[in-house]
Amino acid sequence: MSPYQPRYSAEETARRGDEIYERGSRSHLGPDDEGKFVVIGAETGIGV
């Protein structure tokens, strides 16, 4: 079995995560969500 090779560099993963958050997830969050985590799949484009 070959070791896991990430599709994107750390910098590209961070850039994609920021873009997905700003484009989709941010508008669904409010003051009650302050301090919570958002999970974003940088490869799938899904933010939860």
C-alpha cells in the first residue's frame, strides 16, 4: 500500500478552505456560532 499523498499543498488547502467558507458557509453562521468549528472538505468543496 502506498502512503497517502495529499492532492493539494498546505497553502492551496488553506486557500481553498477560505474560499469555500466565504462563498458558502459564512452566510449560514450567526452570533450563536462564535467560537465553534466549521469543517470544510477542501477536495469536495463542502462546508459543514
